[in-house]
Amino acid sequence: QEVVELVTDYLEQELPAHEAALFEQHINFCDGCEWYLDQMRTTVAAVGRIEERDVPPETREKLLAAFRDWKRG
């Protein structure tokens, strides 16, 4: 969960400069994190950003139902 949030914040340029620099240093030496970051970049490039209004109502309801009982651990 923390890695997902860190990578998301990094890609959205929401990390403070010193944290972004530490993350970039880590990426230079961690193949797994580098791979994950590349996969996220590829996904964002392929899918882009979806606005709530772009999601059909039936799809929105299915997503809400799927995560209704999901709780953070």
C-alpha cells in the first residue's frame, strides 16, 4: 500500500523535493521498483485519466459494490 501511494505521489509530482530525490536514488538501484514505476507510467500513458462523469452509471455501481466491504488493513 505504501509503495503504491509513494509511486502515485511521485508520478503526480506531489512528493516534497527531498523525498522525490530519495525515491529517484532508490529507483536507480532497485530493479523491482524501477519495473513497477515503468508499469505505472505505461498504464497512465495507455489509459490516461478518467473523470467521474466518464464512467457509465452501471460501471460506477459495479465498482462501488465490489469495494463496499473493502477495508484498509
